[in-house]
Amino acid sequence: MKTLTRYPTGVYLHLILKIIISVLWLLCIASAAFSSPVNKFAGPTLGQNPASVTVCSGSTVAFTVGSVTAGASTVWQMSVNSGATWTTVPNAAPYTITTVTLTISAISTTLNGNMYRLVATNATGTTTSGAATVRVNASPAVSSTTHASFMCVGGTGGLAVDPDATLAYQWQVSTDNGTSWNNINPADGYSGSTTNSLTYPASVPLSMNGYLIRYSDTVKATGCYTTSIALDTLHVLSSPVFTAPGYPNPINPSICPGGNVSFTANPTPAAGATLAYQWQIKFLTGSNSDWAPTTDGAVYSGSQTNTLQLTGFNAAPGSNNRYSIRLVASYPSIGCASVSNPATLTVRTLASIAPQPKDTTVCNNAKAGFSVTATGTNINYQWQTDNGTNGASWANITDVASNLPVLDLGIVTTAKNGYKYRVIVSNLCSPPATSDPKTLTVLASGGVCSVLSSQLLSFNVQKTGSAEAGISWKIDPQYAVKYFSVQRSADGARFMSIAQIDKENGKTSYGFTDKTPGSGTNYYRLQITGENNETVFSPVQKMQLTIAGMAQLRPSVTAAASTSVYINLAQQSAVSVYLTDIMGLVHSRQTVSLSKGEHQLPLWIGGLGKGVYYVHVSDDKGNTNVLTLAKQ
């Protein structure tokens, strides 16, 4: 029989204590294992599980486990079927992999719903992280069509994209070539800054040149947004500038008919801009609406360059031979036109003569001359004579002025009878015009040389009223007369002019009334001055008239500073004239010796006030007249 040995009680207690400690140690190990955040079993330790995210397409997503046990190998895995199967994520776009982080760049909606996890392995085993799910909301598409907006200072424009009711819009501007961007402020004059259509300020200033415009659109439901690239670059152009004084060169040219000329202008465009040109022309007297563009052809060339060439240019009817020419400079497609000041083109008129000079007939020792009517631009005259050679030779006249339309030969004698005269009219254009030769006839008659009866058809004087002479005459319609001088004489030898009557075109009958003829016999004649300043006289007519008194005031009522005392004497006499007022105060006195006949003495009355005065006229024969003067 086997004998059992009884151990002491202390031995059992010690054994029980070891068992308890061992159990507690195992519990601690188990507790530590089960309380691990990733792995409850053997394998590498992970710092955390990757977190699920919801993002917008195009953004960058990163999954991380924070940390992993040193020396462990890691593999990121992906499931596209809610975790049913897993595949290794490649370290290639759009993925970027480090030990503990998976980054997805520019994520697309094709990855929506994918799950990602990390598998870590070392000698102790394998640890797999929890799975993270990515939700990808689509970001809106934006336009990528870029363009440059060219506009004039003061113009306007805008930019628009296709509308979408699910989107919210925001336009942005960069004033520093894209370095920074700011939301467009409606207070700056823009409209539609939060719509799909942006309108620039109504009058774009030059300061907006170089602005960049872009927009972003946001999906209202998800908040996902996309910002475009710079879609528009603003080019705000100032109008071309014509340097002062702003005229084409030359400013005022003159050419002959069929001549050539060119105009050049050099406007300055805005920086970097290209100019378009168009020359315009109109009659000088035309309105602004008459400007017409030139078109290249036989006459014009360079119509759309900065130099216009005119070849074989002739003036059109109604142009008055003067034109305005200007250049319009602008920018292709957008305008911003500037207009030069107009140059003035004059097309000279060739010298021409119409009508021709006429033959001249004068008396010996009378004035003679010729005249011509010529047209043309800046014409010159040169009269010539044949010096009595019957037209065999011609020489320029040098003894009198011969460069005017009227050749005044002055007093001529019979020595020049039969001389022929002509005029050459010229200007800068060829050919000059030469008149027909005309003949000077100098009559060698004695006494007073009278006009031909074929030219002065009648000349009559007769008494009219109580003390007036009515003078009338009639001429041939073809008689070339400048004016008539009516002359009167008391003795038939010494004549003075009492009136000048100009010839009127088409008129053949003329008349004049002498209201102050002298007492006794009055002699009358006409001095006729021709178009060439030649003078002849009519036959003398006489009229007998008896007038009481020897003196008259002419006029007797006046506000002028002087009047005249008309005196008609039957014989030579000393005449006294003095002026008094109604109180008998003498204001002036004079005594003169006068011959027989008519005289007019000036009487100064400038210092008299308004009123009635008396002019006393007496001669040394005892004749006296008292004349009444009304000073106004």
C-alpha cells in the first residue's frame, strides 16, 4: 500500500499563489491583445483605421493609418464591389502610395463607392485595417474656350456660358495678369456677375486694358464647384491718334487738270494694335454726309493704305474744282475710328478767254484801251502789240501796265492808228490762251470828236416843269459802254459833269433830269466811257431857260456838315456870301471873284445847331438873293 505524504499547508498556499499570478498574467496578455485598435491577434500594429470621405471630383483625397510597426511591409488594397473582393492598388496615377498613406489626385466619379484598406505584414503575422469608402460627387464642367475681347474706349462687351439651373455662378477678374483673382463687384459697373452671362461696364475705360475674366460654377445640391481658366483677355484700345495739326500731307496742293498728287498720313495706333485705313473725298462745299470712300482703279490707288495716290485726276462738274480729302483710321473688326483733318485739293482751271476783246475806235488825243474777260485759276495777263506791222510780229507792251485784264493805253494819237493788240492769258497749266488780235482806230477829226451815230442812236434835251432840263438818249444794244457822264456848260465850251449813269445789261434807253439848270442858254453833252476806258462825246444840245435869281442852295434842307451855293452869273463879278441866323447874327462870310457862268461854292455849316438860317448872296452889280437854309 502506497503511503501518502502530507505536505505542509504553506506549500499549498505558495502553489496556489503561483497559479493565480500565472492566470492574471495570461489575462493581462489577453486583455492587451483584445484591446488593440486594429489587430486583436498577432501581427504589426496600426495607428488608426482610414476614414471614409465624401469629396468632389477633381479634388485630392488621402487615406492614412497614421503609423505602422517598424519593419512591417504594407500593401494598400481596393474593392470595387463593397468588399467582396480586394485588389492591390498600384502606385501609379491617380494613386500615390507611401507606407501609411494612400493619396488619390484629381479624383474622378469613376472611383465613387470604392473601398480602401491597408494590409501590414511582419514576422509576427498580418494586420488588416478597417475599410474606408470614398463617395465622389461630380464637379460641374466649365468652358475652356478662350478668346481676346477687343473693344474701344467707351465701348462695352461681355462673356456668357451655357446656362444650367442646377448651378450657381460667380465671375472673377484679375487685374495683375492672373496673379490674384477677385469676385467681380457689381458696383464697378458690371452686371450679371452671379449669372451665366456677364456684361462689362457700359463705358469701358482704358484702365481695364489687360484684365482677365474667369468664372466658377457650383452645384447647388452638393457644393462642388469648378473654376475655369482665364476665358477672356480684355484689350481696351484708344482711338488712333493723328499728330497735331492732324492733316494729311500735303495740306493744300494744287494740280492741273489730269494731274497727279499723293496724300500721306501717319496715325499712331494703340500699343500692339493693327490699323485699317480708308481714304474719303467730297466736294469742298459739300456737307459731312457727302464723304465717299475712294476705290482703287484708274484714278485712285492706295485707298486702304496710309498713302493715297491720285493719277490723271480731273474735276467733276459741280465741284468748283476744289475737294476735301481725309483719312479714316480704325482697327479691323472693332472700329475705334479716328478721322484726320481734311486736306484741300484744288484742280486749276485752264486759262480761257470769252468773250474776245473788241476793236476800239477813239478820237485823236483821247483815252483808249482794250479789255478781256478770261477765266482760270491764278491767271496772268500779258498784252502785246504788233506796233503797226499788221500782225507780222508781236512784242510785249512795256510802256503801260500790260498784266491786267484791262489794257489802259492812256491818251493816244493818230500815230497808233491801225495798231493791233492781243493778250496772252496763262497760269501754271498748259496751254495758255491767246486772244484774237483787235485793231485800234484813232480818228483824226478836228474839234470835239463825236461818237458814231450807229452807236448813239439819239440824244435829246428839252425843258420839263418850270425850271428843269430833261435829257434822254438811246444806244445800240451792242455798244460796249461802261458809263455815261452827263455834262453841262453855260458857254458851250467849258463843261462840267453833273451826273454819272452806269450802263445796265440789256438796257438801251436812258434818261436824266437836271433840276438845277442855269438861267439863260444851257449846253449839254454826254461823255461816253467804253469798256476799255476810251472816251468819246455826243453831239452838243442846248436849251434856253429863264430863272429868277442868280443863286440857289443845293441842298437847302440838310443834316450834313456842308452844303453848296450854286451861282449863275451873266458876267464876271465879285460875289459876297454870308450866313446869318434868324436873329441876324452872322456866322460866316466870304467874298470871291467869279467868272461868267455856273459855279458851286462850298458852304461849311458843321458848327450850326438845328434851325433856320439865311444865306445872303450879292454881286458887285447890285444883285442880291436871300436863301433859306434848314439845318436838321
